[in-house]
Amino acid sequence: MSNGRRLTARGRERRDELVAYATRRFAENGFHPTSVSDIVDGVGVGKGVFYWYFPSKDDLFLEILRDALLDLRRCQQAALADAEDPLQRIELGIRASLAWSADHREILKLVMFAWSEENFASALKKGRRVATADTARHVQDAIDEGLIPAGDADALATSIRGVTEELSRVHLVDGDRLDDTVVATAVRMCLGGLAASGADRAEIG
Amino acid sequence: MSNGRRLTARGRERRDELVAYATRRFAENGFHPTSVSDIVDGVGVGKGVFYWYFPSKDDLFLEILRDALLDLRRCQQAALADAEDPLQRIELGIRASLAWSADHREILKLVMFAWSEENFASALKKGRRVATADTARHVQDAIDEGLIPAGDADALATSIRGVTEELSRVHLVDGDRLDDTVVATAVRMCLGGLAASGADRAEIG
DNA sequence: CGAGCCCTTGACCACCCGGTCAAGGGTTTC
DNA sequence: GAAACCCTTGACCGGGTGGTCAAGGGCTCG
């Protein structure tokens, strides 16, 4: 149980070491194919060490997941703290998300996996609700200030996440760079989509 | 080995039954937590039946995945066959994707999982390259015809898929409906994003 | 110095997994 | 009718799984 236990400096180091190695292996190999024995062998310790720091393999995974979502959110909020214009905040949020993903590419795969099993997916859903609400607030602000046409702020926020995450996935999962073109495309799609009214497509048909 | 084997009508039925049941269980429970025994027990047959029709559990999963990607593509192409305007084709493709996802919600989870393990992910990547190319061609057409500003057609196509998939995920995985508002939002974001030039955000800052 | 706690070890456990296979029932075919 | 093939059964296998635990090392205090 990692809950109430007091850790020495050495203990904290060992724990971090396990988290880091497990994260890497989970991302490379998948969660289930990576056994607890793989992890402790990789770190070079006995199996009991794992269960000294974590109640179970599932709990470790949940911890990795929750910490990641938390850290991403912190980065986003820090990035847009100074901007006052809602659309500028959205753009800064997008850029922060992409930068964070580039620095934590392993996490992308873990998140994909987490969707596929209920006990992990529920943690994700909670995180997503929060993230969507964050963005949706700025979208609604932009609507209220007359900067963009009205619309479903939640669905718009979800779309924005869809763009940033899919671009991250495609360009980062295989080790590619996330170059400026891609970032510019993300911004173009999101801000352009927000700026459009649903009626625009009447022009097309 | 399902390869060269000749199946009677009864055989084909049994095989389909296994595929259908396995798909459902994989989506509900996850791939690894669903054992071959679970599947054959659920269908009410002996274990040997499974290995009569499929060489392995992994192969079954790959088959489900590939068939799904193929079917989705067929639906998309059928949907946009009549339209000539590139942007109209894109819109029809988006609507077809959303409709297909609504009719195959289990697949969404399987795809998420598939990303997390290399042997499955590689099948996905191949499918995605094709899907991206399909969309990117219409995007490029629209650029060439002067309907939208220039840009990275591949990244734009990827963004479109990001929007449609994320909206599908959020609104379908938990059994919600995919109502018209959401579809309209998807179309607004995608066509609006395409219509925007990257320079638009200069207005904002 | 010794008490007490943090940390580590690795053999061990019960369980279940994917996959095999010899045997036999049903259908089809000639 | 019988040969040939499709399909089904379920006991069985080797091996790996997540998790436990008694035992002990070593650091940190009083």
C-alpha cells in the first residue's frame, strides 16, 4: 500500500524507478504482456519490492494514468495563464497539449489501452470530463463575447481534443517529430472550426 | 487454419457466431481478460471448435480488426460516390464515418486497444494510412480547385479523423446517442478548419 | 549498542491461460 | 452402404500469472 507508508529518500527513488520502468515497458509491450516479473527483473530487484510499493499491478497503472492526466492539465493551465482572449487561451492550450504529448509519448499508448478496460476507462472518463470542461469554458466565453458563432461548447471542446490527440498519435507514436507544420495545422483546424458557423456548408452544395 | 478450409453452411454459421460473440466480449471485457474458454463457453461449444476455425486468439482479433476497417472504408466510399465537389465528398465521408461508428460501437474500443500492442497496431497503421490517403486526396482536390487555402493535406485529413473519432468515442462508447447537434459540430469543425487559412489567428492576438 | 522500522529477497502458491489432440458423431458424396 | 470429410468434444499440457510471505539485511534512531 503506497497510501500511508512513509518512504525514505531511498524508498522514493526505488519507487520512481519502478514507475518509470513500468511506464516504458507498458508502452512498448502493452499492459498485459508486461508481467510484474518483467518489471522487477528489468529494474533488478526481487518481486517483493514491487508489492512493497504498490498494492497491485492495476493500481500502478492507474497511478501512472492519473498522474499523467494531472500533469497535462497543470501544463495546460500554466501555459494559458497570462492570456485573456478566450481564443488565444484555446490556442495556447492546444500548443501546450502538443508539446506535452511530444515529451510524454509513451503515455499516448497507455491512454489508448486504458479505454479498452472498464476499470481503467472510468478513470480516463473522469479526467476527460474535466479536460473537456476546461476547454468548453473558453469556447463558451468566446461565444458569449461574440468572437465565434454559437454552438455546442462541449462538442466543440471534444473536437479540439480529437484534433490534437490524433495528430499527436500519428506523428509521435512511431517516433516522428512534431514539426511546426503539424502544430500549425492543429491550430488552423481548431480555430477555423470554431470560427465557422454551421451554415457555411450551404455555400458548398 | 481458416485459410484454405472449405466450410459448409453450418460451418460458416458457427464461425460467424464465434466472431460475433468474441467481438462483443472483447469490447465489453477487454481482449486479454477475455479467454478463449470464455468465448467457447459463451457460445456453448467445446474448445476445439475455436481452434478449428481460427489459428489463434490473436488471429481472430486481427480478422475482426481488418474486416472492420475494410467495411468502414467501403461504407465511406459508397456514401460519397455521387458527389463531385471535394468538400461535399469530405462532408459525406464524415457523416458516413459517424453513422458507421454508431452502428459498430464495439469496434471503437477494439481499435483503441489495438493501438497498444505492436502486432495489432501495425495492422491499424496500414489501415490508417489508406484512410488518411482517401481523405487527403479530396483535401488536395479542394486546395487545387481553390476552394480552401493551401496546407498539409495529410495533416488536415488526420485532423478530420481526429474530430470524427473523438466525437464518436465520447458519445457512443457509453451508449449515448449520436444526435444531430454532434454531427453538425463535426461538420462545422472540419469544414471550418479547412476553410481557414493559418493566418486567421493573426486577427485574434 | 540495540530496538525498530524500511526495504529486500526469492521460493512458493493457486490458478488459469492459449493451445493440442485422440477420439468420435454427423453429413455429404459416390 | 461405405468412404471421406466436416465438425465437435473435453481432458490434458507446459508454462506463466499476479500475488504472498517468512526471513533477514541494513539504516536510523534513542
